[in-house]
Amino acid sequence: MRVLNRLIKATFFCFLMLDSAIFILMYIATYGISNNYKIGKGETLKLNTSLPVTAVYKDVKNADSKLYDIGDTFEVDLKMFGVIPFSTANVEVVDEMHVAVLGNPFGMKIYTNGVLAIELADIKTENGTKKPAKEAGIKVGDYIVSVNGTKISCNEDLSDIVSNSQCKKLRCKIKRSGKTLYINVTPVISYDDGTYKVGIWVRDSSAGIGTLTFYSPSSEIVCGLGHGICDDDTGSLLTLDSGEMVGAQIISVDKGKSGTPGELKGSFTFETVADINLNCKLGVYGKLKGKIDGYTLTEVALKQDVEDGPAQILCTVDGESPKLYSCTVKKRNNASSNTQTLLVTVTDKELLSETGGIVQGMSGSPILQNGKLIGAVTHVLIDDPTTGYGIFAENMLETAQSVANSEKLRDAS
């Protein structure tokens, strides 16, 4: 009887350990597996993962992907060891994806939709210190888009209205986190200079240098950065009223070191590349207005085809001509941001010598592997400038196509 009890306990323990192991594997798998994939016409979904996960097709048509046309979508079961289901994924059949890989520096000028409140200030008056804007309810990060029905396009617009207010109440139209608010602010007379003030510092534009990632001839969209343009003071994504991409050249490099990010320094050539039609978390996008000469097309790798291992960064650290440098990439299975899906480490001795690794201004630099475009550099790790993050090129190409579709709708309306 004792032997039987021990055997039962041992068997139960083994089953418990097996269940735990399977649960842990399935839990880990959820971090490395997406719910959405793309495949080419006639291809089947193969997951590039170290875990034993396969895509199991649900019906006859799924089993023969040649029956699907470009634009079709279907669903597959994701199974551990090919038998244990743990999730599903949507699959879209797409045309071959080819772009002109760039790597050139560019200058960006962006003008906000309204003016952005970056600081609320105290005003010294005859009756003590006042905070008109803050007391009225305006917050840092708000966009003031109009006052008393007059559109605010720049700092001077707001300054002129306040200066001529004679302490009369101003009705401000505010954009805050996608919502529209109306806030009344009453200016006060400054004790220091006798002018009318509301106690607010604002910003109406931003400029800087980044790197162009690719041009898509099929959509005529050019893109760069791989992350959005944010305000330095508030950290919020700048809402776009208008913007422009122009040519640039790199004239010097501040080398990065631990704790201090480096920077590419350059000047604008003012040769128009494109208007900026979209500033979003995945970069800046616009329809080409200038010319891109002599390009060759490179296939964009799907995210499941990206491999951990050697790759190359195409970037410009002197003048206007890009150059390839060696690096390694690793997919981040638990990435908290879709602009930080790759971990990128510079291994090229020449680039390390010149820049220390990844520096500001390299954002958007294309990453290539096995002859395909797999992504773009987006961020640098402050404590280790040899390493940074990258975004999948597939994500940027999808955004570029959505921008092209939006532009077509706008032109047709």
C-alpha cells in the first residue's frame, strides 16, 4: 500500500511539474508572439522563435495559402508543440514590399496646431502675485488653438491678443488629450512693466535633425526618425499643423558616453524633401516633393523573418552620404513600445570610434539583415551608448501606406 501511495504521489507530482512547465512556456510565448502577421502571396506563416510554437491552419483554404489573394485575411491557431493551443493570430496576405532605403540626414521643421503651454508663470501685480492661467485651469501640455474666436498660429498671435486685452476676459479654446475645452482667462497688469499678462509660456514650433529611413515608390511616401517629435519640456507628442522635411548635412559629432548621449550636429540645406503629413509615435511621414535619384529597391522583412544576430546600420556621420556599419540585433519579446521592438548594439569599430555608438540624430537610420530592411534605430540607452532600440520596418511601411491612403481621400474630397 505504501508503495502504491508513493507511486500515486510521484505520478501526481510529475503531472504537476509537467503542467507547470507547459504553463510557463505558454506564458513566455505570449511575449514573443504577435496577434497580427503578414505573409506574401503563396507563403505560409512560419514563426521565427526559439519556442516550439507553430501556426495551425483552421480549414482547407487556410491549409493552401495559394488560394488566397493579396488583401485577404484569415485566422490561425497558435499551438505549443503543434498540439497545445494557447492563442490565435490574424494573417494578412500582402504584395511584395519593396522600398528605397535611404540613411541620409534630414532637417525637420514642425509647426503646432495652436501654441503649446510649456510653463505657467507667476505675475507680480500691485495686489500681490497672481497666476491667471493656472487659476483659470490651463495646464502644461494644453494647446491654445483660438482666443475669442481668433485662430492662434504662433506665439505672436497670442501675445498680441493679451497685450490689447485691457484686462478683459479672454475665452480660450483648448485642446487637451484629444478633448476640446473652453477656459476663460482674465489678464492682469504686470507691476514690472505695466503690460497685460496671463502668466504662460508657449511654444509654436520645433526643429531638428534626424535620419531618413526609406522612400516607398508605390505610395510616394518618405519617412524618418522611427519615433515622434516631442516637446522637450513636456515630453508630449507635438500636434501637427504643418511641417517640412528638408535636406541636411552633418558637420560634427559630439561623441556619446555613459550618462551623456552624443549628438550629430548639422545644418539645413533647405532643399525640400517632403511636407510632413503625419507626426506620430512611429516617426514622421510625408509625400515626396523633391527628388530621390538612382535608388534601388530593397525588400522589407516581415517581423517574423527578423533573426537575432548580425545586422548593419546605414547612417551618415559626416556630410550627406550614408555608410554601412556592423551591429547586432535582438527582438524584444516583451517590448513596452512598438518603437522599441529591437535591441540594437553597435559592434563596428569605426562607428564606435567616431560616435561612441548610437547618438541623437541617428534616429531613423535603416537596419539591414540578409539583404532586407528589418527596421530603424529609434533610441539610445543613456547608460550604454553602444546600445539602443529599434522599430520594425514593417510597422513603418504600414504607417506610410495609411498616410498615402489618407492623402488620397483628402485629395478626392
